[in-house]
Amino acid sequence: MKKLLGLTALALMAVLCSGLPALAHFQMIYTPEAALEKGGEIPLKLVFTHPFEAGHTMDMGQPKEFFAVHKGKKTDLLATLKPIEWTSLTNSGKAFETTYNMRGMGDWIFVVNPAPYLEPSEGAYIQQITKVVVNAGGLPTDWDAELGLPAEIVPLDKPYALWTGNVFRGVVKGQGKPVPFAEVEVEYLNHPPVPGKNEFQKEALATAPQDAFVTMTIKADENGVFTFGIPKAGWWGFAALGVGPDDKFEGKENSQDAVIWVKAVDMK
């Protein structure tokens, strides 16, 4: 808690000094669709950015791990990553991409354990262990699996089968144990990537009336469970802050966060 308060205070000071709105960092694993009719090759983009504003995109270092889990089997995908430049509305940053051939039906959980990122304005590192679940054919297999990550959000609802207006629930875990009253930041991917390009679209899908609506902050309960009502179709990111055990890196504070992305669709 002291670490989180310290990072928050430093971030707030930086925001006050810069005059910029408070935007949350989010590690993304982006693919256009979460629920596919059938398997096949899908693109995957790994980008560390500010998704609501499509703002400053941070340089990613070489990830420590990148893998997929399907029907309980783990496949190492780290060697498939290729470096790219990702263009936000304000800059370009180093990111990674790959493709993956989903054979058959079921759930695939894609996980990246990125290299810690030194945030200069905070003088501290951020490491967001991130996962996204993609389904082919509607057959549920792995979506609720706990992978034993140091920092992890275990979904209680299928992350790929959400109507707009549904709630999404998850359990925040650190070293496999629920984290009571964990702080969870929520952001909407407001500028979806342009198909076939490594950039965000310029047009926003929604307008925030005030900065508090850009990065929403919710709290888990005493069992580490959080609930969020989804107001709009698209991708939503959830980041539980500082719940992992590695709170130091190279002599500085490290916020080891758990991130999950879910996608909601409209009823038509």
C-alpha cells in the first residue's frame, strides 16, 4: 500500500506540474476480435500505451515471456515476436507484433510478461502482466483458468462473450492469493487500431465529460472480486495495481500489475 501511495503521489505531482490529465498506462495485447466463428490466423499487437486518449505510447523492452494456453497446454511464443513502431496520436513507440494460427475450437489465453518500464515522471518501474482470451467456435475450454502468474486477474465471466450492459467480474490475485480491496483502473480502447496498420485511428468513439471518466478507478471487495458494468461495445482494459510480489527492480520501486482485456458487443 505504501508503494502504491508513493507511486500515486509521484504521478499526481507530475500531472499537476505538467497540467496534463491523469492517464493510466495499459499494456495491450490487441487483436480485432475476441469471439471467432472458427479458428485461423489472427494478428496480435503488443503495445504499452494510454488507450482512451490514444496518447503517449511507451517503448517496450524485450518481453520476459509471451505464451498461449489452450486446453491446458502452454506454448511459448516469445521467439515469434517482431519489433514494430506503434504510432499514437502524439508519438511513436517501440512495440511488438506476431500472428498465431488457432487450430480447432476453444479458448486461447495469450499472456505477456513484459520487461519493467521505467516511468521517468514517477522515477519508478511499471510491469503489467497482461492476458487476453480469444475463443473460436464458441466452445469454452480455458477462459476461467488460473495460470499461476505473479499478478493475475482471473475472470468470473467469459471475457469474449459480453453484451453491452453486462457486467464483467474478476478476482485479483497476487502470488495466487486474492488481494482484498485491490485498486483496479479501467479504460476503454477509444481509438481502435487502424486495420492493417500499426497506429490508432484518429477519431474517438466516445468523449469523456471529465478526466475521471478517462481512467475509472474501482476497488475489489474483501475477497479480491471486482465488478464493472460495461456501458459501450468494444475493448475494455482492467489493471490491478501493484498486486505482484516484485516491488523492486534495479533499485527502484516496481509496480507489478495484473491486466486483462475483455470485449463487449452490441445486441442487434
